[in-house]
Amino acid sequence: MKRRLSLTFAAVLMMAGIVAAPAAQADKPVTGDRVGVNAPYAYTTRDVRIPVPNPDLLGAPVTLDARVLIPTGTGPFAGLVINHGYLGSKSGDGELAESAARAGYVVLRYSSRGFGDTKGQVDLVGPKEQRDLQTAVAWLNNPDNVPIWVDHLGQYGGSYGGAHALALARSGNPAIRTVIAAATWTDAYAGLVPNGVLKMAYLSGFYAAGRQRTDGYNNYEPAVDAMYGRVMSGVDYDGVKQYMQDRSAVGKWDAVKTPVFFIQGLNDGLFDGNAAIDGFQQLRQRGIDTRLYLGGVGHPPARGGGGAEIARVFDQANQWLDHYVRGIDNGIDKAAPIEFARTQYFDNDTDDAVNRVSASRRYPFGEQQQLNLCSSGAGRGTLSTTPCPDAAPTILVSGSGGDPTSEPVAGAALGREFAKQLGRPVPSTATPVDVATFDTPPLAAATTFAGIPTMKLSVLSAPPSTGLPVPTSAAQAFQIDPKVYDVAPDGTARLITRGAFARQLGESAPGVQPASFDAFAFAWEFAAGHRIRVTLSSADVPYLRPSSTPFAVAVLPGSAVAMPGAEDATAPLWPARLRGKSDRP
């Protein structure tokens, strides 16, 4: 699993490849190496050690194990810092770093505290890692170290490196002209524990794989171990939330003055598109130059490399850096600031020439369409635009969720291998009491949705009877995990997005109560003749941690899902590259 995750992160980080571009700076004419007019450059590679202020837990000094690529020329050159993903090191992201150096950027990569050959303890982009990052930026911005164009630096980070990007943007460092944050969190708690439900498979895999030392050296802060123990046991979620939010951008957007480009996957099983949408909204409302790309990129089951989509993101990232770091007037700042690519959850085809949705409005990017959940009993029902106050309640009892192949890292592969070996699909464990299914009639016309769906449920929860003479809890716990499918006329169902929601013991009193929450963002065109399916499950194992408390919950009439509307849904996919002053003929 460690190898799988590492390869995925490497693919995510390759998305910001740089290509050469001659141009003039927007504010005053400049020539030469500052804007890469002599590209492609040869370059030299040098490994360095960068001392940082904070020692490790034993008091030993820490130095960052770093690698710098320097274009051959008179200089000065613009700079680019690349921060790796979780489990990565200075030696990763080679294709990205080399293409940037050939384009005329001095490129600095380093192994983060606790990873690679850098000692110290991982603190999940906490205070120590943020000081390390500032020290690395200062080293790159020093002409005594490299032929740098002072205060003309950009930064790119994917996944864990994306959290470094947003921390750097909040720091107000004047050397940093822009950051690109890909496949990352803006609120670590909301990303890893959405609506109170732990993404169990991912967090367990990362925690275990992160202990990669074989020399007995402890590379985790004690607080990280404590946080993991609390979140896995379901104890002190409030403390876990505070710890994670201290390492997040949520609540700190006012500190960001730096242009930010968010790149996020709609089928990223770790960090969904909601985080990037929130960050985009927060910054655009404050007048910060911000761009948002949402598509089939990121952590599994997304694909991280190759195809028309990655080429498009490569091009946009290139132009974004050239414009904001080098001052090249290439038009990227005037283009529509949001792009969605149609994305299904599993087996997404990044070369599929389908509609792209671009819009300049802020969330929800279009009018929402409410579909009412009309239960007919026995775990079945319809999605209707007409309210159905007389429908039967939908009863969900704690269970397994019924579909182990929907686990994002290995579930699809498990399903394919099972079918290959045994000639039949993995048997479902779904029952009418742990998965309820609601379908629309066949659609009369193609319908596109793009954005965040909102579940608007009315529920009544109670514990199942044990038959024992013991009191039951006065405040009930329950869990509801939705999924959205595209169902073809032949009955084939494609998973488009999912979500999670839980109430823990003590969070609510018995009785009817609202349960309104956002599922994960998506963008998809449902073809004419297809049906939209929404399922509600009492669990989604092994992807999500199931409730530790047995429960039964009734989803009552009046419940609905608000599907996100889409604007400008007929724009062509992957339009020709933006043409600007920086482009060669």
C-alpha cells in the first residue's frame, strides 16, 4: 500500500510541468533569463543541507536534505519550491523539477521533517514544518546560494505538499508570488473526518506507511500518535478537530494575500472537491486572484498521469506560474476562473471528450434542483421533483453498507480480480435495512450537475432493542452515508460521488431532528434515458469507520437531496491553449 500511495502522489505532483515561454514582464520590459527567453536550458544538480531552527525531540540539530536544480545561464532566474506528498522525499517529482529547470526556474526540493534523509518528527504541517518551509524559501531567495531573481518565487505542492502551499500562502512571505495547491486539504478534519465520519482506510494506511524508518528512529511527534489513537477509537473528536484545524487554512483565509491555484479531484477518495471549492470561494470573495480546477485527478481512485486532462492542467499551471512569478501577460488571469471536468468515481477516462463546465459565479455555481426521497418501503423508493408527504419512512439499521468493492484504494481492483478468478462479481452484503435505493424515472433529456450536493434529511433515531433489562442512551448515535449513481438503461450503475454523515452519542436528543449535510462535490452529465440513483447506507465499510454504537434510524418523508446546478455546460472540453504574449507562434 505504501508503494501504491507513493506512486500516486508522484503522479499528482507531476501535474504542474513547466514549459518555456518568452515574454515581457507586465510592469516593465525585461529580457533574458528572468523570463526564460533562452529556454530550453541545460542545468546542474546539487545536493545541499539546509539547517533549520527546531531540533528533533532529543535536541539534535535538524538539517533539511535538499536538492537544487540550477539552469545554465547568466541569470538571474525565477525560483520554484516543490513540496512532496506524504511519504515523499527530495528525490521525487523528478520530471516536474527537470522540466521547470529547462524552462529557466531554479528548483528547490527538500525532504520534509521526518521523511527521506531529514531527521526530526512529522507534525502534519504544524509549526515546525512551517518554519522549515520558511527557512527553505529564504535559502532559495539568497543570491549567495543560487543565481535567483530575488522575490520572484513560486511554489507547488500536491497532497501533503499542498498543505505546505496553503501554509506558505498564509505566511505573507514577500518572496512568494503564487502557490499551486493540488489534491490537498483546506480543513484537515473535514477532509479526513467529514461530518464526523472517519475515512478509516486512508488514515490507517497513511499512519502506518509514514513510519518508514528502519533504524529505530521515531519520526512522529507524540501529538500525532495521540491524535491517531483518539480518532481511531472515536474518543475526543473535539480535540482531534482542534489539532487538525490548527494545521489547516479554515478560519485563516484573511491571512492569504498571495494568488492561489487550486487543483482538486472530484473522484479523489482522500480529499474531495469540497475543500477546494470552499478555499476558492473564500479567496475570491476577498478579491484574491484565485483559480479552481476540478476533475479526474488526485488520490485513488483518481488517475494522476497522462491523457488530455493532465495535459490541460499542465498548461494552466505553466501559465499561472509564468504570469504571477515572471510577470508574463499570457491571459490566464482573464480566463474563466473555474473549470469542471466530467468525472465518474471509478475508472474515469481522462481522455474522454465530454463537456466541460466553466463558470464565474461563486458557489453553488448554478441553481440547485431538489429531488425528494419518496420511499415505498423495503429499502426502495423514487427520486421525485414533487413532494411526497405520504411516503413511507425509510428504516436503516447499522450494518456493513453492502459494497466492499467501492473502497477507493483497492476496492475496484478487488472486484475485477474476484470476477476474473471466479467468473462472478463480489457478492453484495446489502440488505433492505442497511442500504436504501432511490431512482428517478428515465431522464427525458441530458442533464448536467456540477458542484456540491446537499442532503436535507429529517430523521428519527433510536437504539435497537437488546431485550436486556438495561437503560438505553437518552441521546442516540447514527450514521448515514449517501452515494450518487448514473444508471444506464441496461441497469449498469456507475458511482459518481459519495458522502458521509454521523451523529455521535451525546450530540442529539431522541426524536425527530434535521440532518442536513454536504456530500462530496461532483460534475457529471446524465444522458437522456439514464436514471439518477441516490442510495443511503448505514455504513460504507471499509472506506469509512462504521458507528461503534448499534442504531436504527428512520429517514422521514420530506427528506430530499439538492443537486447542484451547472452553468455554461456546453463549453467544449480542453479548448485550445490560451494564447498570450508569452506564446511562441
